[in-house]
Amino acid sequence: MKFVLPIILVAATLVLMALAIFGVGQSAGTVGIATGSAVPGLGSKADTSEQALGSFLTDIRRRNWDRAYSALSKTSSVDEPSFIQEWTGSNGSLRTFSTLETYEARPLHATSDDAQMRVRMRWTTPVGPVEDVRDLNLKHEGDVWKVVWPKFTAPTVPAQVIPVNYLRWDLVNGGADDGWGSRNVDAPRVRIISMNAVDSSEGAVVMGEVVNEDTIPAFVNVNATLVDGAGKAIDDESSFDKIAHVLLPKQVSAYRIDFPNIGLKNVKNVRMDVKATLVPASADPVIGVMDQKVDPDAQGKSVLRGQLLNESGQTVNIPHVIASFYDNNGRVIWVSDGYVDRALLPQTSEPFAVEIPKTLASKVQNFHVVVNQYSLGKS
Amino acid sequence: MQPKNLSDHSVLDKSVLAPAAQPASVLDDSVSADAVLKDSVLKEDFALKGRGFKPRRKYRKIDRGLSRCGRILAATRMQPWLLVWVLGANLGQVCAAQDIHAPTSVPAGEDTHFTTTGSDKATFYLVGPGVSSKSDVELAQGVRIPAQSVRNAGNYLAILCSDTCRSATFYVTPAQPATLTLRVHPSRVPVGQNDAVSGVALPFDQFHNLVIAPYEVNFQLTSGNSSVMSRAVRTLSGIAWFRTSSGKNTGSQQLNASLNALTTRRAVQQVASDPCNLRIKGQRTSKGIMVETEPVRDCSGNPVPDGTIVTFTASSENTKSSVDAPIKRGIARAQMEAPGATTISAASGVVMGNDLRIGAQP
């Protein structure tokens, strides 16, 4: 009698292990982290395109590069270092700080020889979760399915000298023994030139544009407080990263302030507060935003896409795009932002895309994009 | 239980505070006191005696004291006026034992001497803004307050204690102005703005007390060697201020504020205002369209400072390109990619420039 319970426990454990090794990998689900083989070397053959893709992405998530590379089709014209670099990033880009957390694959079409799958990958990054959607092709080679990986060409920059003689503003702080009133370098003058409050599916949103009216750079933050009919503050939030914080003289940036789970029906007034401080800054690098256009993406969503062109000689590690959208009255009706996960090397360009809410896409008449940039070694 | 005729609130309060009544047998002198206390609340108390009410202890003492005074006067045959004179003399002696005489005001940071009366030793306390001290003094010599004890302007309290304590208050006034603090706002001002520059001067003495007394402060705004503005302003409650318009030309201006021999200097940077009449020109090159502004100036003709952002936007049929280009040596330039017919516009802040139409690439 005393051996019954241990025997049951051991049997249950073995059954569960068997299910984990063989059962899950063969299930039809291709969502998230539970797919793929639990024990390396014990995975089953990729009899279906879903299994092959699930196994491939699980290896990617585990950074098992050799196994992932071996799952590529012979027709893939990519070498292993380039393949790894594409997943791990380079030059201090956002991808180098990111980890694939979950994925979700859906078949687009499939025949007995090839298949196309749409993969929605969710990355954890220092700037929050980032979603990446890719369409991958798979081929039936022999008795297994393999992933066809397109050739990745990392941008290369030829050796060159790029003279940079743009203005730079340095900040000299006075000594502690300065007399009162002698250190009167005023904060930069900045002004909110437009503001619009709307209800969205996730709560109230306050957005608009702010301009640096001064002749010196400014570090800008916009705060908003929602006030009810009794004059009581409901909530206050800041623009956080939905703004280009460092504004050069006469530069305009869009801002967006989100109030999750708050409806505008209870809001009587919105108090705006813009704070600006003097910061050292440089007019370099200059980033052009080329070929901007609004069109539907592969999922049918309206996106503003374009190319970021680094016109300077400095690598921009993490480009950040902030786009403001206007209606036919010139009013800001939405502000979107997005990070580019590849570094922007000197004199090269990288694509970007930011989403427009479906309900607003038809109202968008114009847009304006500003590029915020984070470079390693610079605060 | 309280008697009904003690319903008056004040009497009730007293009865609550009164100690327990003594037995009726000790109230021997109450009859004579009754005549003195007629028409008073106390009389009511005494009048209740016959109905079982017991007078309070303090009333009995008054009663007894008056009775004894009457007996003494009768025994010594002393006239009442003589008794009053003796008591007054004794009281005057007690009062003249110690006292302190302080001036109403004392300049900050100066030695001060207070006269005292009396001949004994006493303890002197000084309490003021940021100061509290205790010292032993000889009443015959007066009280000397060292300069470092009265550096801070404000109200002070001097207390002299021997058998009893006497006090006096005095005010420490700020000394002569030793520094002149000048605040100028803003440190940068666009040209051509009305009432855009303001300055505030505050005189302080050597102990950092704000000098309240009125003084005349001369403000002078100079640009290079020429005087832009000169104004004499009298301080009011320790503050003198002015407001003036900014000039027409960019550059640094000096603001001098002087009070007697004191002079303080600040700089005000006059900067260009918003760009005015922003115009662009451009041409196709092998790489696209090179577009640049004409020298960017404000409406007064001052060049807009380098680093100011000019946003170029190239709009073609389907796409749009934009570049935020900083002004360099007075001109902002950008390279735009637009193979088709393109309209290029420029803006700096909220100021728009002209539109430039460039045909498609041949």
C-alpha cells in the first residue's frame, strides 16, 4: 500500500514529460513560448509547416543559432553570421537589447510543397514591448519542412571623412559662491501651439505640438492634468517618450499624453503644463525622413511608412519616430510613435512604419514626422 | 446641588472652581464684611448663609483682612492717609529695585548699551531673530550688548531678571547698504519686444539685511558705448525696479545699477526674433534636390542665430519627404529625394516660407 502513491506520482511525471516532449510539438497551436521541443535533441521531425516554424522560432528564442540555422532551406542565401546578426542586432541598436518573448504564427497559404506563414513576434526591449510582423516562406524538402530565409544585407559604410561643423551648445554652470541673481540664465521659452483631447479605445488621449521659441536648445516635457466639473484633478500624466525631448531652436515636436482607462465624459477641463530646461545639445546628426506615405500594411492596417536617412557622420543607435497626423482643418488628430530596431549608420537609410488607428485613417489629410535619436555615450 | 439663585453663568463658573466649603462655625467675622460687599454677587453668597449655604474660603479671607485693618487703625489711631503713604513708599522701593531702559531702535552690528536701575546682580537675556543669549550683569553698570549679537534686523526682546524680571523690546534696523543685488529678467530677449526687460535692485547691508530705508538707485542700460536707457528709481520697502523694451539690434547689453558708490552689472543678451520673410531656392542635382534658404533674418534685419531649425518639406504626388535642417552661417540647406514633380516648402517654428515647385527629373 505504501508504494502506491509514489508509483502514481512517478507514472504521472513520466506521462507529463512525454506529453511535453512529443505532445505539444505536434499540436496545432503555434502560439507563444510553449511550442517547440522541450529537450534539445529530442524534437520530432517537422512534418508540417507549422511544426517547422514553431521549432525554428523556439530555437531563435533560445538563441540556439546552430539549430535554427540548420532549419533553413537550402535555397536560403544567407550565411550563419549574417543570420545571427539579423536576429541579435549590431551597432548598439535596439535589437541588441531585445529578447524574443513570444510569437504567434498563422498560415497565409499552403500547398504540399510550400507554405507562407505570418509571424507576429513580441520583443521585450528597454523601451517597452515591440511587435514585429514578418511573412515567412517554408519549403518541403525531402520529408521535412524548412524555412526559406531571405538574404540579409547589412548596410556597409565605406571609409570616408565627413566634416561636421554644425553648431553645438555647451552649458557652463556657475560656481557655488556666485551671488544671488548673478546666475540668471533663463530657461528656454517653449510654447504649446496646439492641443487636442480625444477618447480612444484605451482611454483619454491629450496630444498636440510644442515649439521651442528660444535661440537655445531645450529639454521639454509636457504634462497634462484632467480636471472634473468640481475642479478636482482626476489624473495627471506626462508625455514620457511620446515627444522629442530635446528641441533645437524653432523646432516643433508632437506630443501625446495617455490617460489609460479614463473617459473624457467626466473631464471638464485639461490643464497643460510645459516644462523646459536648458541642456547641452548638438545640431548633429541631421536625419531626413524620406518617401513618407500612408498606405495599408500586410494586415490591412493603415500605416505611415518611410525611410530615415542619416545625413551626418554619426551612428544613430536607436532612432525613434514621432508622427503627428492632421485633419483637413490642420488640427492634430493623432500622434503615433515607433522605434526602429536597427541602428542608423552614417549616410544610410532604414525603413520605419507607424500605425494609424483604423477609425482615424480616413480623416488624415497631412502628417509631420520628427526623429528623436538615442546614441550610446550621449545622455 | 447648586442653589437656584446661582443660575448666573459667571457665578456658576466660580462655584465650580471654588474649594469645598468650611463648616459654618468658623464664620465669625462675616457680619462686618456683609456691609462692604453689599450689592455684589458675594453678598448674595453671604446672604445664603442662613439657608445653609457655606461661604467660600477667599471671601472669608477678605472678610477677615478688612476686619483686622479696622482693628489696627483703631488700636494705633493711625490715619488712613498715613497707611496709604507707607504702603506706596514700600511699593515704590520694590519697583525701583531693577529696571531696564532700551532705545526704541538700534543699528545692526553696532555696540549698544542699555541703562538699568538697581545695584544688585542680575541675569540678562536677549532674544531676537537668530539670536538668544544669557549673561550675568551688574545692574549698576548697565547692560552692554556686543555688535555681533544685533546683526540681524528685526524685533528683539531684552529681559533682566533679579528678584523679579523686567523686559523691554527694541528694533534693530539695517545698517548702511553694503551690497546691491540686481536681478534682470530675461537673460535673453528677442529684439523689438515691448516692456520685455525688467530689472530689480535690492540693497543689503553688510549683514545681509534688506535695507528698507529709501535710497535712490540709478539703472543704466548700455549697448557698446552708447546709452540705451537711464533711469533713477527710489527704493520702496527695499526694492527698486524698472521695465523697458528691448532694442532693435542683437548683441549683448550691459545693465548697471548703482547706489552711491555701489555698482552691480548684469548682461542682457538681445537675440533675433522669429524669422521674417523666409525664402528658399533649390535645384536638382545628381542626388536629388538641393534646397537652401536665403540668409534667414528677423523682421529687424538681424540674422537668425545658427542652429535654428528650418523644416524643409518636399511633397510630390504620392510621397512626402522632410528634413529638419539647422541654419549654418545664416543659411539652412537640405538634400531631398524627390524624382517626380515636387513642391518644396520651408518653415521655422510657426513661420512659413515660400513654396518652391520643381519639375520632374528628366
